[in-house]
Amino acid sequence: TAKQCGRNGYSIYDTSMRQRAERALTIQRGLLTAIEDGSLSLHFQSKYDARTGAIVGAEALARWTHPELGAVPPMEFIAVAERSGQIGRIGEWVIREACRQIEDWRERGLPPIRIAINLSPLQLNQPGLVDTAARIVAEAGSDPSLIMFEVTESMAMENAERTTLMLQNFRTRGFEFAIDDFGTGYSSLAYLQKFQVRQLKIDRFFIQALDEGGTEARAIIAAIIELAHTLAMEVVAEGVETATQAELLRTLGCDQVQGYYLSLPMPPDEFERRCLLGAPVSLPL
Ligand code: C2E
Ligand code: MG
Ligand code: MG
Ligand code: MG
């Protein structure tokens, strides 16, 4: 058991704790130079119109490769960045880099699409976030309506009163919002209405459950879609992995679909070639 000591006096438990702590420290140190050394990048994953298959937007997803650890998943390095007080700097870089990409595509005459940027809970709680985001976007010369921020349902509901005010403030500056991972937290419907966000993204847990018989998942998804439409929101299904899921979602009236079945997250050049310049995806009809 974890209590029994190994040869060197460390229990197995302690050893793995120590390894995890060391990894976190390596990540923390690596992040200090990640922006300057160019090891941080953004990948883009398309969001498609569920009926026509036309691309309607893309989500920016942070990618980081550490020289020794290799690719570190965003869930992991974002968590470390939060704990080590680096999330402000890294979050700002994500907004700056997304704007730079938007401007690069615009200058080269590519069709404009709305880019979704994920915000972490700590970022959302930073007092100056709205001003900072507005300043970065203005400096880049970008149109704020081309930016959609994604916040998870749990984050938004944690301090719903504060979130309402913040979203109002963001709206005044022309930014759009989406509620991410919807259905896994606890929502106050009153606040959901007050938030006035543009999109609701159904958590992929429900989409995946569609495959296993899934009558319950189907009923829940149908209810979420109806709720969203009642509140004048668009609904996006995330984590769509099969043709069956895409087809069902379309018949249920889901507005947009995103997932590996349609398109993987990819580096900007590949995204540009395959998604911005490519034909609409063909959806099962
Ligand atoms: P999220 O915002 O819910 O993003 C969706 C995640 O699902 C992404 O994982 C994406 O690659 C993955 N995904 C997309 N399609 C499918 C599919 O069909 N099946 C499955 N199983 N997964 C799919 P990723 O890139 O590893 O990001 C994980 C989370 O890390 C994100 O969840 C988001 O919360 C966070 N994250 C990523 N980039 C950033 C960032 O720039 N800033 C912040 N604060 N968080 C970020
Ligand atoms: Mg997201
Ligand atoms: Mg999500
Ligand atoms: Mg998620």
C-alpha cells in the first residue's frame, strides 16, 4: 500500500507525488519563456453550420511543446499557469495571437470568420480583463465582433451576478460570448437568460452518449436546444465524432457542429488550406 516504504525510504505514493510536483515545476519554469521562445502556439478547429456544412467559425486551442516533456496538454499547462500566477500573461498572449492571425488572414484577403478564445476561471476573475482584451484587440486593429470568448458553465455560474455585469461590459465593447461545456454544471435558468450570450455549447459527454442507444441523451440534447432557442441563443454541439451523431444533431435542430468527425484542431497554415479555402464539409443528409 501507499503507506509501505520502498527501498530508498520513499513510499510509492510519495514518489509519484514527487514526480508530479517535479513535472509541475518543470512546466512552470518552461512557461516563463514559452512566449519568447515561440514554443506556444494556437491550433484552430472549425465550427460548421449543421445544415449546410459551411464553416462559421473556429475555436483557438493553445498548444505547447516543452523541449524535454514534449507536447503538454492545455488542461495541464493552463492549470500550472493559474497556480503560478502566469495565466494573465499567457491569456493575453492567446488574445494577441488570435488577433494577429485574424489580421493576417484579412490582409491576405481570406474570408473573415469568428474566432473563439477560451478564458480560464482565474482570467475571468481578473478585474481588468475587459479593458485588457479591448486594448489588445484595438492595438491589433481587429474587429471585436470577430472574437467570441468561451467560458464554461461552472465558471459563469460560480458568481453569476458578477458574470452578468462582466458580460454586459464585454457586450458594450462589441465582443461575443459562448457558454462552454454546458450541461455538466448547475445552471440557474434566470441567470442564463440574463447573461445574453450568443452561443451555448453542449458538452461532448452528451454527444458521445448519443451512440450508446442514447434515448436519454437525445432527450436531454433536445431539451437544451429548445431552451437555447427560447433564449435566442445558437446551439453548438462539441465533440462530434461520428456521422450518426452529426445527423441526429441536425435533425434535433442543433445550429452548429464541431468535432473530430468534421475537422481536427490544426495549425494555422493547414487550417487555412483545408478549412478557410476548402469546400464545405459534406454532412450526412
Ligand atoms: P474546451 O474549450 O472544451 O475545448 C474542446 C476540447 O475538446 C479541445 O481539447 C479539443 O481538441 C477537444 N475536441 C475537439 N473535438 C473533439 C472530439 O470530437 N472528440 C474529443 N474527444 N475531443 C474533441 P484541448 O485542445 O486538449 O483543450 C482542452 C481544454 O483546455 C479546452 O476545453 C479548454 O478548456 C482548455 N484550453 C485550450 N486552449 C486554451 C486557451 O487558450 N486558454 C484557456 N484558458 N484554456 C484553454
Ligand atoms: Mg472551448
Ligand atoms: Mg468545451
Ligand atoms: Mg472542456
